[in-house]
Amino acid sequence: MTEADQKDKTREINKDGVLSLRNVTKKFGDNVVLDDISLSVEKGKCTVVIGPSGCGKTVLIKHLIVLLRPSSGEVYFKDRRIDNLEEKQLNRIRTHFGFLFQGGALFDSLNAAENILFPIRQHYRVTASSGIDELVKTKLAMVGLDGFQDYYPAKLSGGQRKRVALARAIALNPEVILYDEPTTGLDPIRADTINELILKLQRGLGVTSVVVTHDMKSAYKVADRIVMLHEGKILADGDAEYIRNHPNPIVQQFIKGEVSEEDLAVIRSSGIISKTQFEPRD
Amino acid sequence: MIATLGANTVRDITNIGKFSRFFWQAMGASVRSCVKTGTYPLIWAQMNLIGVRSVPIVMVTGAFVGMILAIQAYDQLAGMGLEEHLGVLINISVVKELGPVLAAVMLAGRVGGALTAELGTMRVTEQIDAVRSMGTDPIRHLVVPRVLACLLLTPALIIYADLMGAVGGFFVGVVHLGINSWAYWNFSASGVELWDVSIGVIKGFFFGGAIAVISCYKGFTCREGAHGVGQACTEAFVASFISILALDFSLAVIFKAIYAIFWPLRSLV
């Protein structure tokens, strides 16, 4: 075992985190998506999970809030095992979490204000005098969208939708916020806006953040710690500097965004389809 | 081949198990929600979408059923000189069988398809996961209002279908074919009992429940993508249709047995 591997292993089995996966394996049929993963998320820190598309990042983040249950292994929140709880008990635990979904997952039939109020109405008795307008205004102002209360998701741009979804995710003042590909599909400026919001929430409110992304610029900006997943296993685990200098060629290839020699050879050797091969339509 | 058969059997049994679990969760949550006033606004909204907006299509269906029955049965009855009994034949057919079944089939298409498409889209866009992630039971929030709205309003819609079936039959039988109005209604009143009307309305509870639970289940379990949602809608309609027919047969047998127990002599009349 190399020194880098030893360091990764030590981080994996650190059980002092607010949120932990212990030997979690997830299979869909015969397809093993997570393979004996152990990961501990430190309180108040931002842990970023990187990896190529389809490596199991979203499956991993959904296990942290038990939206998916592991095939084997355990999930802990504040030293309490949660993967074996009934949905009713889990619902109480989930109020400690905020989850920003990849596409926002805003409710189409509700406007921005009603989307933000949704989790509040589910868990608190809301009356006309309870200052809900002020609350919605505050949450939207935190993501820079005050004034968009009456906008329906269909009328919002991709970046605005993610920001409203973020406002909804922080509606219950969660201790942990989980971000699934927060910058995917956004232009560089909107992506950086989301990164700044993640930092603001983490530093300003002291929340624990877990970000799943394949956007390395975003990862370097927000991460206290970066974990790389590859083929269902943790390949590297450390701070940004450690990941930048990681000796594993797969890690280097991913963080530099380079195509592999084999893939390059396949691309170059494949033929180009000529227009003359097709008969034009009448 | 044996392996494929075995795999298919296991898959089918698993699906039946998943549906049964979903059914009991939905029914349990529906009973609990009846005493929780917080769910009432959601149920009210679904009643408007599912029930009120279905009134025109159900009324049109009922009217055509009555008119078609009148046209088809008149010649047979007139051949025996019994054309004045047309009202009994139409009204008893409409209130006991054709009204409830055809209204339910229309609802399976209009309401069931919409429920599956809506919930299926919510599933593929992770909105159902979002409901769960915020500590809310998606069955209580999404399924219960739809199930209760269908359960409560399908019988009401069947009454509309029955009413329009009677009106349609009257229009063709009396206005178009010239049957004596007094005889038409007199024979109808003597032949159709409250029991017959009640059977149709009671069937509505079962049909409404089946349509709602099947459609919601298909929406909750649909596969990714537009194709997945489309396929779920098709499967929901087919399953609802078969369930309506199977329930109709089962309920007909049960109600016949009940009738024979409580009114043993009337069946001889």
C-alpha cells in the first residue's frame, strides 16, 4: 500500500463525522454502483465528491439522506444508524437536511414562494400572522432572487431555478446541505454564483455541505476536502492540493479533463461518414 | 427457457407484492387523512381537477349510452309488442351496468392517464424525491388526495351518467320513436328499484379507488424518460380497464347473492 493509499484509507474510516457511510454497497440488479464505500463527512466542512458521469456520485449522495437504501452497509447521522429506519422516522431526520437536486426539482404547479413554503408548511403551523411573506423574502434574498416570489418554475432560467431550489433547500435552516451537480448546465458566471452561494451558506450559517460534481473549477473553489469516486470505489480522498498532486493517473486524467490514449486512438481510427454515402430525400 | 420463465415469475410476484404494499399504504394514509384537516385543501383541489372537470365527458357518455340502447332495443321489443317496456330495459341497464362501467372507463382514460402522466413526470424530474427529502411522505401528500377525490367523486359522476342515460333513452324512445311517455316512465318506475341504483353507485367507489391507486402506482414506478412516462400511462389505462371489468363481475356476483339473501322471493317475481 502506497503512502497516498494509506492516507486515503485513514480518512475513509474516520468515524467522527456528522454523516457517515460504512461499507456501503449498492447494486441495481447485477450492476454494482457503490462497492464497499466508507466515507465520513466532517461537521461544518464542505466535502466534494467528484468522478466521471455514471460513477455513482448521485447514488452516493442519495444514500446520505436515505432516498436510496444500501444493498449492504450502514448509514449514520450523528452516530445514529438511519438506513434501517422506517420512512416515518426518516422524515423527522430529513428535516435536518437540505437537498439541491440536479434539475432543481421545483414543483411545477407552485410558484417560487409556494415552493419555498412547502417544507415549512409540512412541519410548522403557518398562519397569516406568522410572517411567512417576510420569511420567503429573506430566503429569496439570500439567493439574490427577491422579487421573484410569484414566478412559476417554467418562467425561470436554469440558474434561477437552481437558486430558488437552493432557497427551498435552506427553508428549514438545515444542518447539512447536499448538492447534486449544482453547477451542471449553467454558464460560467451562473455556475460561479452558485459556488459563491454554497460558500456563503457554509461559512455564514456554518452548515455542513456535501457537493457532488464533475466541475473541477467548482470543486477547487468550494471544497475543504475532495473525494474521487471511480467504478464504485473511492480512488482518492484529500484536500484540493492533495488531489492536484495525486499520483494516480486516473485521478490526474480526470482533474485535467483529458481523454485517455485508448479513447483517443478509437476516435482517430474511426471513419468519417461522407454525405455521398446517403441518398438525398426527395 | 426455464430460467426466463422463473425470472418472469419472480418479477411478476415482486410487482404484485410492491403494488399490494403501495395499495395498503395508500389506503391506510387515506383513512388517517380523513381526520386530519390539513389534507382537506389538497383533496379539494383534486376533487375539482378530477371530479368537476369530468362532469361534461361523463354526461355525454351517459347520454349516448341511453340513446344507443333505445335505438338497438326498440325493434326487438316492438317485434313482441313490448315497446312500452323500453324504459325499464334502458334504465336498469344504465344504472346497474353500462352507466357505472362506461363512466369509469371514461374516467380511467381522462383522469387515470392524467394522474399517471403527472406523477410519472414528477418522478423522472426528481420531484417525488424532493418531497421525500423535505421530510414529507409522498403517499400522504400526492397519492391520498387523488385517491380520496376519485373515491368520493366517481359515485357522484356515475349518478350524472345515470341521469343522462335516462334522459338520452327518453329522448330517443319517446320523442324520436314515439313511445307513450306515461307508459315509458311508469314501466321504468316499476322496474327500477333503489337497490339497482345503489348497486351502480357503490360500484363507483370500487372503480374510483381502483383507477386512482393503479394510476398513482404506475406514475410512482414509471421508468425514466418520455417513453417511460408514455408506457406507464398505457399500462395504467389497460390495468384500470381490466380491473373495472373484473370488479364489475365480482360485485355483480356479490350483490346478486346479497339480494337473494335479503329479498329471496322478489327474485322469483
